[in-house]
Amino acid sequence: MKILFLFYTQAEAGAPGFLSRSGEEAAGNLAQTVHHFLTSSLGVEIESGAENRAKSLNEDVQWRAFKSAESFPSALKAASGLFSEVICFSGENSRSLKTAEPVAQLCALPVCVDKRFDRGHEDKPRIGVLADAIEALVSELSSWTENQPRCVLISTSQAALLEWAASHMPREKWDEFSTVFKQSTMEDKIPAVFACGFEKAAGSPQWIFE
């Protein structure tokens, strides 16, 4: 199993539950960047069936049913059934959700939501963190015998992503990555994308960082 993971962080918050005007613009730019990467770099035919997917997302009642942690596996299966090559995920924080919306709308894809995707160990209450969500996700995907995604998109927080990356990088490399990433996000005001690969073959699973 080989999957490309694209993590992207949150756009700037505005009024409660919304992004700021600059945050909305940044989220829109992110959506264009992700869409271009999927189609041009990965060769994903994201436009194929997009109109039918959008119609399903607007009209099919099943997409309104996935509202709890218990429904996450069902949401994952439904999302894969709609378009198996790319699956979108997000934490529950409003910044994560609002940043994910333009990406999902442009690609005509549903967003599978789990609280843990944008949480770190400093968040309260302790309900799990990004590492827990990723572990559960790759475990589930590893059990699939078909329709494994080529790319996974995850809307997360900067703090959760840096915490997760720290557990997979040597300290010196993480220090450099953290500094560059914070600069790229203008200290957590605009989204930035972090890509890495996950591979599981006959041996142990491994993460590949460039």
C-alpha cells in the first residue's frame, strides 16, 4: 500500500465560526493549489464525474448522517465509494472545517470529520490527537483489498501537525522544518501544505519525508 498524504493547516479565523476575509481568500487559493496538484502532478481525473458527485453531496441524505465518531468508518466507506482516488479529512475545529470547504467544493468531494485530526496533546479535553487519528486511518485503509486511495487530504492545525512530525523526524531536521513551516504560514495565519508518503509492504510500515 502506497498513499500520498497532503496535510494543510488552517486559514486565519474571523468572527466565531468563520474565517476572516483574508482567511477566506487564502483558503480559496489553497483549494486552487490542491486541485492543480491533484490534476497536473498526480494525474488524478478529478473532473471526471464531478457534476454527479456534487449533485449527490447536495441531494443524497446519507451525507447528513455521518455526525458522530461512531459513524466515521461508514463515512470513510461512503467517501471512497463516491471517488476512491482522493479522500478528504478534517478536524472539527471551525478553522479546519472552513479551510477544508473550498478544497472539497472545488474537487466535489465529501469531508470525513474526526475531532482528533486537528488536536495535539495540549488540547483539552484529552480525546485523542492527530497521531491517533492517522494510526486508526492507516489501519483501516490497510485492511481494504480494493479502492485504496492514491491521495489523502487532511485539514489540521499547525500545532497538531508539528507535534505529529516531531515524532517522525530527527530533532535537527524537525527544528529546521518547524521554523520554515511557521514562516510559510505567517505564524499560523495562512494555510501551508505538507506532503509525505506512507508505504506498507511486506515489512514494517514507514513514512517517507522529502
